[in-house]
Amino acid sequence: MRLIQVLTAVLTGMLLTLAVAQAQDDVEAAEPAKQEEKAPPPPSFKPGAQVNLALTLKAPRGWNLNYMVPLRFEFDKEYLKDAPIKVKQQTWDFNIESYLPEATFVIPVTLKKGLKDGDLSIPLPIICSICESSGEMCTFCMENMTIKLVVKAEPAEGDGKHQAQDKGTLESTHRLSLP
């Protein structure tokens, strides 16, 4: 009888721990949406602008980016043939020095001249490796990131605060999923 009471107490404790962890995950998942609502509008860029894409990769909760395997961003060859951007190379490999929950990498691109005003989506496949924080298990990730930016040849009337830039940085964040 005593064993059943102990097991019941242990299982109850485990279930409560899982419920609290799930509630924390739910709160964290909702927080980025709140932050996105408060964030200022993304910068807009003129056709021909030089843009540094500052790409932040975040590992899933309880995981880290694996420093033993380079992180790779690889533009699709077919996409680059008619892409609205120019890049110096198709593939960008980055190394980090230790296990990190997130890291930021910069890829310079140039918007092609003659682009029309509007929203632009740049697809960018990612290949990387992540490890559990304990270091017991690692796995590979292959995901697609989409970078969104705004092209404006000329500012809208009365829009002096948000003039399009000739060069600048666009920040974009992607949270990796567990495979």
C-alpha cells in the first residue's frame, strides 16, 4: 500500500512538472507574437540597395546549435537565375565556437536595379546540426527560412520618417524545429 502511495506521489509530481513546462512553453510561444505587434515596421530598401541580411537562428528549447558542424545557408541555383537579388556566392558556411542556443550570421546581398515597389520574399534553405543541451544526442536540420523585405523606389507622400535606404541591415529570425 505504501508503495502505491509513493508511486502516486511521484507520478503526480512528474505530471505537475510537465504541465508547468507546457504552460511556460505556451507563454513563450505567445510572447513573440506580442513582440511582433510592437515592433516597428521593417526598413524598406531602394532598388539596387546593398543589404546585410542579419539572420538569427534559434535552436529549439533545450537544444543548442552544434559547433562541430558548419551551419549552411544555400540559395537555390534555379532561384538565383531570376532572383531579385545578387549574391557573391550560392552557399554560405558559418562556424560557431561553442554550443549556443542561438547565433546571428550576416549575408550581404544587393537588390537588383529596376525592382518595383512591394514586398519581397527571399527563400533560403538552411542545413545545420543541433544537440540536446545535455550533449547526449545530436541531429541534422534541413529547413527553409523566408526573408521578407520591402522595396520602395521613392517614399510615400508625408512618409519622411520611413524613407527607403540605399544600404542597411535587415534582421530576420528563424527558430529551428525538432526533426
